[in-house]
Amino acid sequence: MDAVVTIDDVTKAKPDPEPVLKAISELKADPAKTLMVGDSTMDIQSGVNAGVDTVGVAWSLKGEHILKETGAKYIIHRMQDLYSIVGMESR
């Protein structure tokens, strides 16, 4: 991993956008090309609040429908599904 942002690295925790924005900044990434992948409503809300596309994982304890209702743009059922979202060939 090129960047790891923990609760100790921010003043405001998820669902505030600060953790996602900090990671974007550290990576010098383009927010328009950034995905926030998460298994909780806080993850999805943080991504939405940061203005990035969000991906919920179907194996979340909350259930995929809750993540979708929270604002997940995509739901994946296995990590390899990310390839199709980012436009890479399935491996």
C-alpha cells in the first residue's frame, strides 16, 4: 500500500470526508478517478462526502442493500469485480 490513513492521522473520523481526502492527497490521486471501497455505512458516507465513487462489498455484515441505500454506486460480490469497475480485464 502506498498510503495508510488511520484515525490517528485525522482530526475528523468517517463519515467525515477527511480520511478519504487525506489518502487522495498523499497519493496525489485524482478524486474523479478514486474509488472508496468499504463494508460499512461509514465507509460509504465518507466516500460520498469526499465526492468520490463508492463501492460496497456484498459480504458486509450490514448487507449490500444498506450500503446501496447509503450511497454505494457499485456493489461487488468478490474483489475481482473491481477490475470491471476500473476498466481492467478480469484476471
